Amino acid sequence: MQILYADSVAESGVERLRAAGHDCHVDPGLTAETLPDAIAGHDVLVVRSTKVTAGTIEAADRLGLIVRAGAGTDNIDKAAASGRGVFVCNVPGRNAVAVAELTMGLLLAIDRRIPDNVAELRAGTWSKSEYSRADGLYGKRLGIIGLGDIGLAVAERARAFGLTVSTVRRPERPDATLAAIRTIGIRLVESIDDLLASSDIVSIHVPKADGTIGMVDRAFLSRLAPGAILLNTARGDIVDGEALLEALDSGGLRAGLDVWPDEPAGGSGTIESALARHPRVVGTHHIGASTDQAQRSVSNGVADVVNAYLAGSPIGCVNLRSEPSGACGLAIRHLDRVGVLAKVLAELRTGGLNVQQMRNQVFQGSEAAVATINVDPDPDDALLSALGDIDEVLGVAVVDPTPA
């Protein structure tokens, strides 16, 4: 299989795939503009920050899988990929510890004014009396917005520093997250207003989405407690930059930022940012996930995704329809023989039914199997009879499509 890496990744996962016999082409110099000319002949595309446009997907002749070597997939045109039947998968959670470590580093740097300490020492200035003033973190209240893998990793580390940690109660959280909340000792509050009002520090860990872009706006910032610290290691667009500048200029707020509204696309260059220059901001160069440990983990996660795709069971897929679909479900018990399902599908086509979802499972002994097929529209009696008349079909039942 031909695999194209359009960004640099750790060698560990690449070597795993090469050892399995795949051709891996690593070209970190590719851009959104040059990728369409390079995609032909490749079955899999792996990216980190490089944008995958509809033009790239349309130019592909063999592409079946796009892997984002990380969590967020906002740099991939998922609608275009879905329209061409291309899986879009991500590798979430692999860099959570790295981002959490940087989040805590920013918090410590703000509280102890570490960057200013370093700058003055390097300039030959000794200012112990000035920098001896710090609040300290023990007993402070941290509010986390976005309790995924990164948010939980931040909570664990914050609790070790003696902070109390809170987040907003969400009824739809998975059982594993609820168990982690109990184990770590995270307090649940009823609303974002409650969280902001009761937090000395607020840390943002939500993905970029329609509902999160610009969520940290003037109204949000106005509800922060006096002297609060805002941390953002998620996405720059989540924060309204102008509103944050106004809040910083008011003198009460401090911020630790790893991401920026208009940061450069490449690994080096210049940045014209009033936020980055602000004396009440401690900033880094969007490096949250950039530790060797995290990059090895992500690279190996990419290899896991590719292997699962080859096995017919994609993992981390973000563009498959998750909810059951179809007007009707058919449970067709049949002999496990070559061509049986082809006959079934031919009858469905003759009857004008479209297959929405399908699963075939073989019974022990490999003599018989059952195919569960969600179809639209409902089959009539004539079609059900035709399916039952297929020699190798043992029985046909109409079932609720929801469990499929």
C-alpha cells in the first residue's frame, strides 16, 4: 500500500508500516496548494497541520483513508472526503499528557513570572525583591472547559498541585469519564456562569467547532473573577482576540496562550500579534503536543489506524454516520456460501431498495450466517417472498433498524 505523509512525524510508526511491507513517502514540504499534485497513486494520506482541501480529494485516484496525526480534524475537508467515500480518522488522546504538561507550565510561568525572571537575569539584572512576589497555586480554584483526554490530564496534574478542580455537569458523558471525575475529585457545577464565577484559573480544552469558535468573547471574559488567569492550549479561534486584549488592558486578567488567532502556518516565520507582545501574556509557539514522547505515541497511533483500516475495522473515524439509518431492517439467515449475499443484493436492487447499513455475522461451525441489512424504503411482500425463495436463504424477518 502507498502511504503519503504530508507532515513530519516520528519515525517509530513509519518504520512499523514499512516493516509490514508498505511504501511510505514522507514529504513534509507539501502544502495545501501542492498536495493535489502529489496525491495520485497513494492509498493513505497522513497529515498534521497541512490542509486537505476538496481539490486534493478530487485529485486522488486511489485514496481511501486520511489520517490526522492528532485529534482535531478541522484542517481536512470532511464533507468532500465523505462524498468520495474516503475515511477520515484521527488519533485522539495520544498527546494529552504533553498538552497538559505545557498547560501547567504556562500556569507556573504566569504565577512566578518565570519569563521575566529569565529575561532580566540574561540582561544582567538582579531583581529578587521584585520577583519574590507571587500568589502561589495551592488552594486555588481551576475551572476546566472541555473534559476530554487533555482536560482530564490537566485535572490530574492540577490536583497534585493542590488546586480544586471544577467543570460543568454534562448528562451525556461516557461512563469512563464519569469514573475519572470521581477518581480525580473534580467538582461539577451546573453552568458555565457558575464555573467562571467560582474559578481563579480557567483552562480551555475544547475542539474547534461551530459552537466553540469565538466562545471566549467579551461576555465570557466579563464573568471571570478579578485577577483571574486564562489558559488556552486548544485552538486560537476559540478566543476573541480583540476582546481578550481589552480584558488584559483593564489590568486584572493574565493569560497563558499556546495558540493564536492568526498564527503563521509553517514552523518558522514572523508573527504580528498584539496578544503575543502583551506584558500580561505568557506565550508559546503552538508546541503543546510537541514532545518526543507525544510524537512517538501519535506516530504509532497512526500506524494502528492504518492497520485497523486494512483489517476492515477503521478506528477513530470521524466522518461515518454513527446513528442507524434506513426505513426498515431485514434479518436474513442464510447458508455461508459464496454468492448468497450477491443474490440478496440483486433482489434488493430489483425491488428498488437502497442499502443504508449492512452487517454479516457467521455462526459457529461456519455453516450458516445472518445478514442484518437496513434498507430504504420498506420492502413489499413480493420482495420478501423473492428473498425467501433464494435457495441458500434459511429465513427472512423484518426487524427494527435501530440496533444495526
